[in-house]
Amino acid sequence: MSWLWAIIVGLVLGLIAKAIIPGKQDIPLWLTTVFGIIGSILGNAVAAWIGVEDTKGIDWIRHVLQLIGAVAVVGVGDVVWQSIRGHGKQRT
């Protein structure tokens, strides 16, 4: 059942990350979910590294770190996806 939670959390974090990042991200929903999962894993790793992965009550710091990880992964992943697809964003 933990894989189902990973997908749900990845989807939610990926969608929130896309909403936070300015501009339009042209990545499909499945890739948004994958990027959200990767960001969540990175956030958990940082939380464990600084010692806040498991606290009493709601782990707000861990959740914020997961969101920051998702924003970073979605941002970088969008650029990589666009370059792979041949639709690199033009700077003017």
C-alpha cells in the first residue's frame, strides 16, 4: 500500500510545484507525478540528514522540504523534458 501513497503524494506535490513555478510547464501528468515522487524522496533525505524526519505531531518541516524538492525537480525536469522533445524555451 505504500506505493499507492507514494503515487498520491507525488501527484499532489507535482501539481503544487507546477502551480508555484512561474510560466507554463509542458510536461505530461505522469511525468509530473514521477517528478513529485522524486522531489518527495529528496525532501525526505534532507529531512533525515538534518534530523527532522520524524517529530511529534505533523512533520511540517519535512513536508516543506518535500515541496521544495518537488519544485526543484519539476523545474529542472521541465527544462530537460523540453530539450529532449526539441521544444527548448526561447529566451528573448
